[in-house]
Amino acid sequence: MQNPVKILVVDDSPTLCLFMTRALEKAGYRVITASNGNEGLQKTLHERPHCVVVDVVLPGISGFSLCRQIRSLDPQRRIPIIIVSTKNTPLDHSWGLRQGADRYLAKPFTDEALVHTVQEVMQARSIRNGIQ
């Protein structure tokens, strides 16, 4: 039996964490959460998630900083990163992608949009790593 894909959700809002967890678990993913950037980095190192969904504005280190730190540890980009944020200007999107994110999802979003975005980055990861 294959283990489910593990997603790390990093957001300081318990309500949004619960919303994202429920949507992703309903789609068959295993979800772990972190409430700040430092905890998100630790869980990335210890839990080895298949994908990270991270808010920009976090206590401790920001989502942008977390994204850069994950990329410094994963230069081959094996771990897809999705930034979620209320910051929704073209400059915010561009900056997030330049920090190493694979996708930028503006809040508010639907559970379908979140699941679709995770599916997209996981499919791209499989193609990139030859895991079809």
C-alpha cells in the first residue's frame, strides 16, 4: 500500500489551517501543520513533506524567508512550495515566485482551488523527478 502524500501547511490562523487541512485530507492527502515560520522550517526538516503550503505573514520568520530557506536546503526543487497570501498584487506574486515558490495562491480561495493547485505542483514534481 502506498503512503499518502504528506502536505505541510504553515499558517498562523487556526481557522485557515483547519480549512486547508480539511480540504486536503478530503482529497486524500496527509496533512501536518505549523503555526509559525520557525516551526514550519523544523517540520520541513524532520517530517519531510512532499509539498509545503505557506502563508506570507507569519510570526518568527516570514513565509518568503521560509521559502528561501527551504530552497537553500533543496536546490533541486524536489519539494513544491505554494505561497498563500492576502497580498495579491502582481509584484507580490512575482516576489513570491522569485523566493522559490512554485505557485502563488491569493486568499481568499476555495477548497477546490487549493486542492487543484496542490495537484498541479505534485504532478509537475513527478514529471520533473521522473516519477510518473
